[in-house]
Amino acid sequence: MKASVLLNAAAGLRPEKIEGEAAHVRDLFAGHGIEASVEEVPGPDLLARAQAAAASAADVVVMGGGDGTMSAGAGGLAGSGKPMGLLPLGTLNHFARDLGVPSALEEAVAVIATGRVREVDVGEANGRVFVNNSSIGVYPAAVSLRDAWMESKGTHKWMAMGRAAIDTLRWFPVARLRLHMGDGGVDVTTPMVFIGNNRYETRLLALGRREALDRGELWVYLARDSGRVGLLKLALRALAGRLDQSRDFQGLGLQEVIVQDRRRLLEVAFDGEVCHLPPPLRYRIRPRALRVVVPA
């Protein structure tokens, strides 16, 4: 087996230099009889490198990083037929977790060597692929502030996110959108629109997990309480693992949704990465478009 391994240069595997880590990853694959070409790739170049690897002679393209890295890999590989392996090296690794891929590097390499290929869905909006979710409103606003704090002050990621969350709640951006779902449209005023690749669980102790990634549905969630205090309570219940869909959210499963806004650009998060896109945003589900290697 030949593997093309793309490591996100910004993710960082261990405190040692990235060259040593690339050699370590190469040795782990060699231990399973896999010939691996390992590259360190800057984050903005991951999509293009994944597209190139999809057309290469490699049997599997392996993405090493967090959820944003997996999203870029999916963007390059979805629909190509080339399977994607996962080395979950980020902070949260939601996609790998929902697929049952272990977070330990050695175990993740073993999954690629001994696992099976599974077909899963991906979401897409205006050509941008996502594996977990996309959101509009307070979350992308907070992420943008977090990144600004990290860049200007060198603040640790979680400390920067905490300060950004406080500033965002004080500023409290509210989105006034028109959502076209099915045959009709609805006007909404909400601090948050959350669109998931398949259904997210919001029961106690199951926050943010998905039971399935191949049911061919987008799930659109809106916060029921649009006020600042209500959103703060929602955040606190989320931290405590006590979200309840019937109480806290309006949720709907569908194959596509169009988001319209009067602004020229919308700040949108895809798998934790923020970008700016001109509306309308045309979301759709791509059923079983991505082949991934999961535990046997």
C-alpha cells in the first residue's frame, strides 16, 4: 500500500521540530508495511494538495490535523473515489471521534493499515465542503475575534476564545436572514444558525455527537431564545452537557437550504474555519460522497 500523508504545518504534532515528526509518522507507517510520502503543508494549501493527491498513484490520502484539516481533505477527495485516512492531531477532532478513529497517533496509523473503507456524507455551501457543520452568527464572530487575539497578542487558543466569547456576547451580533427550505421561505432573526452534516445529538452527555454520518440529511438548528441572556444560558447548559433539543433549539432535517441576506458578505464558519462569502448561501448534502478509513 502507498499513502500520501499531508500534515497541517499549523497543527503541530509534538514540541519537536516538524521534520522529526514527519520522519516519525513515516516510520509508523513503515512498521505496518506501508510506503508513506509525508509532507508538511501550510493550512491554506491543504485543499490544493489534497486534490493533487487524489489524482496520484497513492492508495490512500491521509490528512493530519484538526477538523479544519479534515474539511480541506474532504474538499479535495469527495467524489474522487480515493479513500481518506485520518490522523486526528487537532484540539477537538469531532469528525474522527464520530467515526471512531482513536486520537493516539500510533493507533490512528494502525486504523489506516488495518481498517475498512466507509462511505459518508459531506455538506457543501457555494462549493465549500464541510464534514461537521457550518454556522452563521455569534460563533464565527467569536472565532474571528479569537484569531485576532492570538495573532496580535500571542494568546493561547482557549484563553483567546474565552475572551472572544465574552466580547461577542457584549457586542451580540444578530443575523436577519431569509431561509428557503423546501417549498417555502421563512424570515428569522437569530444570534445563531447552525447547519450540521447529519443530525447532532443534544441530549445530556451527548452534546455534539452524531449517531450516523450517512443518512443524507442536513440538519438546520436555530436557537429558540434570540436574546443575549437566553444565549448565555444556552452556552452554560452546553458547557454542563445539559442541552435539550426540544427546549433549546428548533431543528429540521432536509437535503438543501438557501440562506439569503441583504449584506454583501456573510461571515461563515465551516468546521471551525471562518471565511466571508457573498449571499445567497446554497447549502446541500452530498450523500456518501467521501470514502474514509475507519476501524474494522
